[in-house]
Amino acid sequence: MSDWKRKLAAALDEFSPGWLAVIFAGRAFWVLVLVCALGGVVTALRNPQYCIPALFLATLILYFVGATAFVTAYGAGARLRYPIDGFLILFAVYGLWMLYKGKVNREA
């Protein structure tokens, strides 16, 4: 792994600056979705009304992540990640909604 700088430079040379910006924006979007989804899971688990469904969906997400990690030998298995995208977005929207609702309630 001592030649990581050369490998990184070669990988960056394969794409134009426009495509690199698109790739970076896509990565940033999914990192934001993941952070918001984690907040949504925590918020849903603290709500007694949504605790059981949230626990089920969180377990389902962990199952898909675990199965992907096992099948791809801890590699990048993006095609196996698709079943959880909807659940991540669902939790992210719930987390953002609760954040917005809490902020509105504090201002009122």
C-alpha cells in the first residue's frame, strides 16, 4: 500500500472534472442520507408508537448490510445495496421531519 498516491492519481486521471464532481456529489448525498437515517432510526426507536416497526426495519437493514458484507467478502457490493435504499430514505425523511418539527416547536 505504499503506492497509494500513484494509484489515487491514476484513478482521478480517468475521469473529467465534471464527472468527478458528479461522483463526489453522489457520495455526499448518500453520506447525508445515512446520517439523517441514523437520526431517524434513533428518533423512531424512542417513540413508543413507532418502536416495533422501526426495530423491524432497522433489523432488515442490518441483515442486508451483513449479507452484502459476507457475500462480497467485505468489498463494495453496490448492486446488493439497492434493497435498503428505500428504507434509508424513509428513515432519513423521518429524521429530517422530526428535526424540523422540533425546531418549529422551539421557535413557537
